[in-house]
Amino acid sequence: MGKKIKKEVEPPPKDVFDPITIESKKAATVVLMLKSPEEDILAKACEAIYKFALKGEENKATLLELGAVEPLTKLLTHEDKTVRRNAMMIFGILASNSDVKKLLRELEVMNSVIAQLSPEEEVVIHEFASLCLANMSVEYTGKVQIFEHGGLEPLIRLLSSSDPDVKKNSIECIYNLVQDFQCRTTLQELNAIPPILELLRSEYPIIQLLALKTLGVITCDKEARTMLKENQGLDHLTKILETKELNDLHVEALSVIANCLEDMDTMVLMQQTGSLKKVLSFAESSTIPDIQKNAAKAIAKAAYDPENRKVFHEQEVEKCLVTLLGSDSDGTKIAASQAISALCENLSCKEFFNTQGIPQIVQLLRSDNEEVREAAALALANLTTSSPANANAAAEADAIDPLINILSSKRDGAIANAATVLTNMATQEPLRAIIQNHEIMHALLGPLHSTNTLVQSTAALTVAATACDVEARTQLRNCGGLVPLVGLLHSKNDEVRRHASWAVMVCAGDEPMAVELCRLGALNILEEINRSLSRKNKFSEAAYNKLLNNNLSLKYSQTGYLSSSNIISDGFYDYGRINPGTKLLSLKELCLQELNDQRAILLVNNKSDTSPPPSMEDKSSDVGYGRSISSSSSLRRGSKEKANFRFSAIFGSPTEEKSEPASVRNTILSRAFTKEKGVRKGKGKKEEEKVKEEEEILALPKFTEGSPEKEWNPPPDPEFCVYVLEVTKSILPIVNLKEQIEVLAKYVADKMGGKIPKEKLADFSWELHISELKFQLKSNVVPIGYIKKGIFYHRALLFKALADKIGVGCSLVRGEYSRGWNEVKLVNEARKGMIGNLPPPEEYIVDLMFHPGNLLKLRSKEADLYRFL
């Protein structure tokens, strides 16, 4: 045997690195390994990093700081499946961190992640790739990137995966994506409804829940609802509701049904199959607040369609909603109130709630929850609109007090709804009186100052509905409500401006309010609005005219015209023409002005002073106030009884109309007797007449003198009081209207200096007479009765003032160059007996200067000469 020879071990090649085993305890070291070219090291490093990231958010942030994200993105396209899988697992976990998501969007890795969803990849890669996309899709920019890179189609395909985690991640990502309208449209094109419905059969509640939530979003579109119905989706949803074990899914299932009920076809289908009845019974009997709330929301959504409302009424849905109003959940109460608001567009439903429902809704107005009060007020607003019966039912349930309290709510919607209910109630006079007794005007002060246009609009409308009498308007003025109301006329919102104009029109129903509104600038604002074609409205025009019609002094100064319906009352004054936008001073301010050389301001005042005019009774031989009474004595015709009867029928009893004391009446009669006696003595000389006129002027009271402590009253006009008394007794009893006009014209001319021929018009020294009156009165305001030499516009004003006192219709027109005239309408006597349609009355101008009593046809040459010569 030979000797054994030991075989020598060959040494390793000199260019090969000897393998070593390293144990690292630092994440930074492992992150460095991600740049290794060795697949085994990369796989182990990724595995270690995955385990580290799973431990919490702080570790994810640490990995981001160590720069692990960028090298990991390169590994998503690595040739080795294990490396690629481990890197994808890391991103599935890391993508939940917002900073990591931001960096991933910047690195544009979406294509690489979506590529991992291909059918060839492992289920684990599908799981973590879909998880990564689900995390990325939470933010809008992530949604956009996923959609733009075609991520929706592979996600829909993965809904049919055998792995529940893949299904869960995929449907979650799809749910996030379909929040965007464009994604919803694409989803329908990809026929995603069937696989989503299939997820409802899953044994995992989270997958079922996400599938229902996704359906709840996509069924907002009509096309998706049609696809759902075609794929028997309603059957799936009904079965879920019928299964008590799936009660955690009932809320979302009802949301989907709510969307489907918006379609009339679906509503009819559910009614025919009995599903609708089941849903309503389920909602009514459920004890889960969210289910009740969603059921009410479903009804509210569907009830916006008129045909659906009919179906609901046939199913007696009102009873279900009344039951839900009594829920302990505020959310259910709100949803039920909103459903009633929508349903009561149907008249039958509205009538049902008249007997049931309104008391419960009124009870909710007292809730501590502001949202509940707002929803209840909305329901009541719709129920009482165009329904006096429901408005009465609400008042009987004591709704007025809580509604007025809601006007001080912090929620604009609640205020607007409450104001609407009060407006609906105020259309009935008995309810309006109750509302006014609750100090409604003071309660509306806050809403009128609101910056919300809806609140402003409804508050102004409530003012228009409740300020229908003097007491309410006075209350509004006293509490300072006119200032914000006038301010709303400046609004750029059409509805606010329209309702504010309406309210101003109502408030201008009496003269003091009209004057106050004009003082606050309402007339100027309305005038500006009406000049704009885009801003004006019928109410702004009506309000403007109403203000002028209740402030005739301003109207005549601005327009130069008073119609026959504009009745001159005591305190009217003619300031003369003013330009639009110019402020007209009040009568008191004009009376207290210093004497000036401007045109005299003419005053009409039938209110006699409490004391006799100074120094007038002593002048028994002078012409005085009763200078023309003898000439008017021949005008008294008819019996005393007839005169008193006509006076009482038109103006009330004579004792009520004439408020002057007996001393004044005695003075008037004394002067009349003295004058008649003087006239019988014959004509005096011109010098004597001049002396008498001077004595008259000297005897006039001075308006600026007197105690400042006394309450200010307009200057008295005893002469005008005499005129009114005389025409009432002598002209009012005349039956024929034309004769009344002619006699009154002669009477006015006689009081203003008599007939003035055209050729002597220039010699008629009326200017000097007026100047002397102003000087003696120490005032620019001259009562019309004191003027004994009057020109056209003096006579026209006196004629209009007296005609209005006895009910003779005439207009007053201002012309140029001291011209003024009255227009009257008369039916041709020859045509009065005609049968059939009578022609319109003819218009005439009353001659008060050249031939007093003549009636000149309006469009005749004589009338033009009278007006313009």
C-alpha cells in the first residue's frame, strides 16, 4: 500500500471579496444599503426598512429624513421580483405620511406604482400598490395624478380579486377618486357598477361599507342610477335593510336609496314592488337616529320632484314625517322638517299638515338648538305660503312669540325663515294685529341692519306686510326703523331693492311718514333708481309716486302738477319750482327764515287760530277780511237743509269740519255786515280804497313774533276760513258740476282782484301787493287768503284749494312766467242721455283772469293763449 498524500486546498482568487456577515442596528446604515448592487442585500434592506416603518409615524418621518424615499423609488422597477415586491410594500406603508406623499408626487412615481397593478404581478404587490394609491388618493393632487395616469381601470379590475385586502384597498381608492365629477363619468364608462354591487355580498363589513359609500356618491348622477336599477341594485339595497344583522350598513344603504328616489321611474318601480312602503315603515319604526335622519333626507331629496310628491302622498309619508318630528335626535328633527318643507309644495300634503304636524313644528321653534329652529321655521314658512288656513293654525299653536324671538337669532337662515312666516301671517288682518302687539317693528330692527341680502329682503317684506296702519308705521319710525329701511334702497341686490321699495311705498301711506321718509332721502334715492333702466322696478316707481302724493308740497314744487286725486290739505305750501334732488325746507323752517327778496311762499291753512286776529274787529268801516262777502251773498242758493245734508255727506258734520271758536265766527259775520253796509253807501274814491288796503295790511298778524316756548303751528289764515265757509254753504249745494266750476271761478277771481283784461294785465300791480304783505308779516310765507291782488298762479292755487274742500275735481298746473291754471273734466251735457258707451269726458281750462268762469277747451287756441301768452 502506498502512503496517502494530503490534498492541498486551493486559495480563493485574489480579485474576489471574501463574504462577511454584518449586523446593523442603525436605520441610516440600512438606508445606505439601498444603493447596493446586490439583490440579496437590497431585498434584506427593504425587508428591514418595511418592519421599521410599520412601527409608527415617527419612523416614517425618520426614513424620509434619511433620504430613503428616492432610492426606494428606483427599486420599483428592479428586475428582481423580491426587491420590487419589498420596495412596493414599503411605499404602501410610507404613503400614509403627508410629507412622503408630497415627495412622491414630486418624484412622479405614479406610473411605476400603477404598473404594479398588472395581472402578472403577485397578489402581495397588488395589495400594497393599491394601498399606496388609496393613501395617495386622499388629496386632490393625488387624485388627479392617478386619474391622468390611467389608474382607474386597473383598480376596477382588482375589485374582482380573490384577496379581500386588495378589494378593500381598491374600493377605498375608487371611493376617494369618485369625489371628482370627471372620475365618476369615467367610472360609468368602464361599467364599474356590477363589480361594486358584487362587493355588497362580501363577508367583510368594511368592504360592504366602502362599496355603499361609493354607490352613494356615484348615484348622484342620473346615468349611474339607471345602471344601478338595470343591475338590480335596488334589490340588493332592500335586502340589506331587511337584514337586521347588517344594521351597521342601513344608514349608507338609505343614502343610496335616497339618490335613486329622485327618479320618477325608480319611485314608481319601488311603489309597485312594495319597496317604498318597506323603506318608510323601516324609517318610522327604527330606533337608530342616523337611520331616521337618512330616511327623512331621502324623502326630502325625492320630494323636490312634483310627481314624486304625489307618490309620497299616496304612501301617506306625512304620518312618517310627523312621527320623526318627535325624535330625540336633533338631526332627525332637522331632516324631517326639511322633508316637510319640500313636500308641502304639494297642496294635498300642505292640507294634511294643517291638522297634524304644525303644532309639533311650532314646538320645535322653541328648541335650544339653532339649527332645529331654523329648519322648523323653514317648514312653517313653506306651509303658510299661500295658505291662510295653515297661517291660522300656526297662530293658534302660539307660533308668533317664538317666531319674533327667532328674529334675534345668530343664524341668518333662521331669521329669514321666521320673517317669511310672519309675512305670510300678516296678510290676514286679525293676525297682523296680534303680530303688531308683539312689537314686531322693534324686533325687525336687527334684521334691517343685517349684511345678509336674504335677511334684508325678507325683513323689508315683513315691514311691507305689517306697516299697514298708522300705529304700526309710527312704531317703526319711533324705534328708528326708517333709517335702515331707506338704506336698503341703495342695495345692489335686485330683490332687496324691490322689497325695500315696497316697504317704503307702504310706509308712505300718511303724510307725516312721507315727510320723514323724504327727509331721510328716500325720494332722492328712488328718483335715482328710477332713472336707471336696470335698477328700477314697479315698486320703486310706485313708492316714488306714493311719497310725492303724500307730500304734495314737494310734488308740486318738483313736478309742477297736482292731479284731481291730489287733495290739498291744511299746511300745503307752494315754494315754487325746484330742481330734482334739491331739498325742500319744511314749512316751519321757511317761516323762521329771515325776510328775503325771493318769491313769496304761498300757504293753504284752514285751521283757524285760537284767538281772533288782532285789530280786525275794531275796523267796522274797513274792507278787512270780509271785503268780498257781500258779493258772494248772491251766490247762496237752495235751502239750508240741502246745504247741510250735502256738506255732511261729503265732509262730515259742519261742526266737526269747522273748528274755529265762536269768537272768530262772530268776527266774520260782523265784518260781513259792515262790508254790506259800506257797499250800499256807494263807490268810494281810489284814494280811500288805497287807505283801506293799507289799513288791512297793517292789521295782519306778524308770524315771526310770539313766545318761543309755545308749540309751533302754521300761520293762521282767517280769510281762507271764511272762503271755505262761504263756498261750502253757497257753491256745494249746486247740483250741476259745470255751474259749480263757473261760480267758483268767479268767486276766486273776485277775491283776487276781479277780472283783469288782457290789455291791462301789465298794469295789475300784484308784485307790490305781495311785497307789502311779506313786509308786514315779517315772513316769506304768505297765507293764500291774505292775497287780494293775485295773478294766474295765485288764483289757480286758491281755486284748487277751495275745489278740493267741496269735492270738485280739478288739477293744478304750474306754467312759465307766473302762469298757473286748473284743468277740469266734464261730460258733454248733450251726450249724457246716450245709450251705450259714453265718450270720455272733455278737458277744459278754467279762466280765472280774463273772463272768470269761462271754460276753455284744453287743446284750443284760447286755452293756449291763456297758458302761454
